Amino acid sequence: MLWKIYFWLILAIEIASMFVETVHGPLVETTDTVISIISTIGLFGYVYKKQILSQSFWKFVFIITFIEVSVYIKLDVLNDPELGVGGMIFVTAFTLIIMYPFFLGLYRYGFRKRNSV
């Protein structure tokens, strides 16, 4: 049940983020949106136990999503000089805490044993 609540909260956040002013330019924002949509589909498949595409595809998506979120955090932190060290640590920690279940779900979906879903 908690996974389903988490999925719908993430989906709401992603939809809301599409209406926020672009900060990093159209290429970065478009790339982020595409990766977010694809990885959210993977989270949906994990949460609702639906087989969508191949397991190797979701392994690739997990890795790309992890890299993309890491880069996006760095862009956010480096583009805000007013944060200071404490702010940088807070933003990074907060984002990773919120995203941990997302990464866990994608990891489990891509790296599960063959007949688990």
C-alpha cells in the first residue's frame, strides 16, 4: 500500500514540475522530463507488478536515472551560490531521501529474479 501511495505522490510531483519555470535550459529540462517519465513507468510496473518491456531495459533505465538525478542535484547545488555548504548538504540529502524508494523500486524491477513479476 505504501508503494502505491509513494508512486502517486511521485507522479503528482512530476506533473507539477512540468509547470515550473525552466532553470537549466530547454535541453536539460527536456532530457530530465523524458527520463523521469520513462523511469516513472518503470516504478508503476514495479508497484503494480506489471511486466512492461524487458528486464534489461529497466536495468539500463535504473542506471541512467541514477546518473541523471546525481547530475541534476549537482546542477541545482552549483547554480545556487547562496546555499552555502549546509544548504548544499541539505538539498542533496533531502533529494536522496525522497528518491531512495524510487531508486529501490527501479532497482528491484530491473534486477529481480526472472519470474518475480
